[in-house]
Amino acid sequence: KAGVTQTPRYLIKTRGQQVTLSCSPISGHRSVSWYQQTPGQGLQFLFEYFSETQRNKGNFPGRFSGRQFSNSRSEMNVSTLELGDSALYLCASSFQGREYEQYFGPGTRLTVT
Amino acid sequence: QQPVQSPQAVILREGEDAVINCSSSKALYSVHWYRQKHGEAPVFLMILLKGGEQKGHDKISASFNEKKQQSSLYLTASQLSYSGTYFCGTVHMDSNYQLIWGAGTKLIIKP
């Protein structure tokens, strides 16, 4: 069974630009969560989607948004990029009812210059 | 509130034991343990539920102390493959099942 895939794997953007990251969950998984990982802050929860609805949201500014499609694929968007947005963005999927067992994708490394 | 993990880092010789702690200031419903190897994504190890028993597989086990709102991860007779950063994630009783992650404990196993 294919794992969680994320595209692109690496991205370099300029401050003020916007970016869209994509995540394809494991087949059959309907819950998708997004995390930001930085050396100083560890894993920070962004949001979780289930059946195209945002179910949980972390403490991030409105510049961070996401959505989920009917096939469970998810995207996250960051507008007006700031230098501090440079991080590894991880997507994780899970089965309904087993959200504690999250399967992570390889992540997208975003660098903002 | 972010759970507190201790120690922040530990260096062991192969075959030695390690204990990693995860503490919360709020009542916990569950504690989740993951391991992330360098350059890889985190991988689920186990979950401990309120009222549940100690869990484990192979030489990695964990316990959940409800009185202290603390979980401990035990790695016995450590192997080189155990190296990585261990994260605990907590779900609080009053949350909407939102996982809050600790800062991680870096474990280095030397031959």
C-alpha cells in the first residue's frame, strides 16, 4: 500500500509570496493533519481535516489555510510568506477512529528568503 | 499546553537502558509516542489511554501514571536502530481530540 505522499519535497520562496503544498493520504484514510516542524519549536499542529471539513485548528495566523477534497487529498496554503515560515511541513493521515495512529509523509521543506 | 519531555537529549552505549518522560499540567486522556529518525518522518510507536495498562513491543515499552499526568517510555538493551528523536503527543480531557506535541528527546546510541 502506498504511503503518504507530499509534493513538492523542497520549495524556495521569497518573502511576501504565497505557496500551496499538497498531501495525498494513504488509500482509505479520511483524516489528514498538517504540522509545522522547526528545530526550535518541534512539531506544531496546524489543522486537521476529515471528510472535507476542518475538524481541528492549531494556533496559527489566518495566513495558513487548508482544504480537503472529496478524494481525501489535502492542500495547505500559506499567503504573504514570512522568513519565520521556513520549516518542514508534515502531513499525516489516519483511519477514522484511529486518529492517534498517524502516518506521516516525508514532508515539504519550505525555505523563505 | 505543550507537554514537557525530559531529558532533552541522551547519549547511550549500545545495550544500555533509557527512560524518557513526558509530563502534562492538564488531565490527560491519552499519550502517544513517536520516533523520528534523522531526515525521516515520525513513526508511530504506541498509545497509552487513561485507565489503560502499560504497553510495549520488543524492548520498547511505556507506562502512564494518571496521578502524575505523566508517561514514561522505556528502551531496554538499546540498539543502534533506536537512535532518533522521540516525541510524545498528548490529548487532554477537555480537548477536541487535538494532539499536542512535546519538544522531543534526542536519543543517540553509540556502538
